[in-house]
Amino acid sequence: VLATESLRLSIKFDPLELLRANLAAAEGSGRTLDAALVTMARERLAVLATAELERAVLRRQLAPLQEAIAAAEGEEDAGVVVDAAMLERARALVPVLKAEPPTAELAPVGTNGVDVLSCPAHIDSGVVFGPLMHCAAKTTTAIHGYE
């Protein structure tokens, strides 16, 4: 009962790796499992594996794409059917990416590809920060020695 319930929850909430581990643990427990539940788990694994492959295709990076293709083919060996059209699309993209000239390494997420930072011309700092700072418009005070 415990293996069945954890597998049922894993189908609903867990990502690919956890679902795969829970399915293997449930099958290896030696207890009788509901065939419909195992079928649902394998279908969910197929959906998650296909989504992982699609993410790799959309990233258009050769090494992660090759790893995702190998993982999808490994899923097929384990009895999980990954979407054939997505797998063919991924396989067709590999020679295209190999033919592309090498590019610079990708910047970390959240960075902007610029060499020099500059203040945007459309933002007036006095207008933006004026209501927040009571002395924003009184810049001549320091000239008179009121420090």
C-alpha cells in the first residue's frame, strides 16, 4: 500500500528523476502493483522525458542535446515511449548544430551582453528619486557651507 501511494503521489507531483526512481523502487519492492498505476507512471515518464528533450532542442546547444537524446533512447530501452516526432526533430538538429561555427560561451542567466554600462537617457533621476528624497532638489546647500 505504501509503495502504491508514494507512486501515485509521484505521478502527480515529482519531476522526471524522482518519478523514475520511485517507479523503480515500487517495481523492485516485490509487492503486487496495480497495472493501471504502473501504466500511468510510464505515461507520465514519457511526457516528462519528451518535455526534457524539447527543452534541449529549444536551447540549441550540442552537448546537452546529445545527452538528452541518449537519455530519451535509454527511456525507450526501459519501456517508456518518448514522442517519436520530437526524437526525430532532435536527431535532425544534431548535424545542424555540428555544422554551425563555434560561438562564445553563453553568458550566465540574468546578464546583459554589453561591454559598457551607460545610464539610460529616458530616465531622469531627479524625477524618479525626487519624491523619495526630501533634499533631492536642494543641491546648492553644500556650496554655502551647511554641511
